[in-house]
Amino acid sequence: MDGEGLARGPIEAVTPLTGGTQNQVLRFSKGGCDFVLRCPPPTPRPESNATMRREARVLAALAETDVPHPRLIAACSDESVLGVACYLMDPIDGFNPVNGLPPLHAADPAVRRAMGLAFVDGAAALSRVDHLAVGLGDFGKPENFLERQTARWRSQLEGYAKHDGWPGPGELPGVDTIADYLEANRPADFQPGIIHGDYLLGNVMFRNDGPGLAAIIDWELATIGDPLIDLGWLLATWRGVPPEDLPVLAVEPWDGFPVPEELVARYAEKSGRDVSAIDWYFVLACYKLGIILEGTFARACAGRDPMDQGGRLHQTAITLFRRALHRIG
């Protein structure tokens, strides 16, 4: 930090921030200024350092856009400093709705409606960014992006067989039916752009003084592909989608938040993108997220993750597959 010309003085008031389980996020003060450090977990995964570098690169690319995001202060790709790659960003003055709504937001359904619209506006703003103009031309592989999806995630699901004790994919309803639908109904083309990759209410922060979106956080799955993936992800995890709600990501009170049809219309208006194939993106999101969550359950069955968490995410995966089947009809 001293070498980057940042605030001098001792590091003080170090506080771990809650959030995802995959990385460490620490807030601290130095020289009268506040910072947030993001770095890999204490036992880094093989891809952890590359992930940190990619996250920092995305935040740097978004600096001059209208996408709400944490401002990147400095990135350190030299692993010899902390033993891992890491980066510093500005703290966000806001809250995550999954952790509870402040009195202002909890008291007024109109504020909650505006929160839902601001949430989908964030995805639309990201979809409007020209990834080539902001220097992310080599950040992903948009060629044949949609064609790769079904096989890619089915292969991951089959790979969980290496975890002893996992009962297999049989408990996930309609695995083959959903895969067949995705292959048969895949959109013919798309306009490439930046994808957040995990766009749900657990990965955004809202302003304390109103319904506005303060920042989109946790960019570790960001890539270049079809931005409608983020809209599908948003809808797949939204409350009130039949046939049943997810056992995670609960926000209370919920009345006032827009219904899915309003979110789709708003995204189309703000992004300018064709949303006529949104059912396909919804089903893909349920399929992909369900398979990702089932991985935690598979590891839990083998004793590598806590079973309480694994069991909860297994039920979430089952619900996501049921949502996909309901949408397919």
C-alpha cells in the first residue's frame, strides 16, 4: 500500500465481512481511510489467484461505466506479498437484503418495488457495457458460448460421482428432460457482453437511504458470453416463481417486490435486448445453478463440506429443477 502511494500508517480495526464462503473479505482502516481487502481463502484452491486477478480486472474495466460496483483501489498480482493475489476496493455504504431490511425499506412496499426495479436495472446496465471498448476482449470465449452450456454442466454433474456417498443425480428431478429441452430450444444467436455469472439478491448491496442499488459484488464468475444469462439467473432465484420458493435467499418482508413479468419487461426496456427466449435462459439458470449447488452436497456426502449446508443446498437444487420442469410444462 505504501508503494502504491496510499494512506500511510498502521493497519487498524480489521473486521471480517460476511458474505460468500469461497473467499476472505476484510475491512480495515489505515491512515484515516477505510479499505476492503479481498483475497482467497486460507487454503487457496488451484484457481484462486487467477480468480482474484480476473475480479480485479473486471472492476477496473467498469470504472467509467454506470454499473454500480465497488471501486477498485489497487490490485496485487505478486503472490510473494501475501502469499496470494489480492486487491483493495472501496467499502460500500449499503446493506444486503438477504441479511435483513432496514426500517426504511421494511416499512414501505413502494420502496421494495423500487428495489426490485433497481436490481434488474443493474443487470441491464452491465449488459450495455461494450466489453471490447473497456479492454475485456480476451476475457472470455463468446464463440459457441450457448452451444457449450448443456454439455459443460452435465459433465460437471457426472463428475460428482468421485465423491463417496453421493447418491447420484437420481434425486434431481428431470435431469434428462431439462437437458433435452435446452438442446432443442437453444437460441440461434446472441450479442456478446459481460456476464456477472451469479446475479442474485445475495450478491448486491442496496443504499441505506433509499431503494437504489449501491453495488454489485462477488465477481468471481464473471466472463464474456450472453448477458441474458444474468436475467435468467435473477428470475430462477426470485421469490414467487412456481411451483415453490427456494429454501434460501429469503427477504422479508417481500410484498411490494415486482413480479417476474415486470422484471423481464424492465430489462428489455433498459437493455434493448430481445427477451423473447427468456424461458430458455430461465431453464438454463435453474439447471446450471442446481448442478453447482449439488456439488456442495456431493462433497458433504464425502465429508468434505458441512452436511447441514450440503443438505440445504441439495434441497435448493431439487427446487430449481422443479422450477425448470414447471416452466417447460
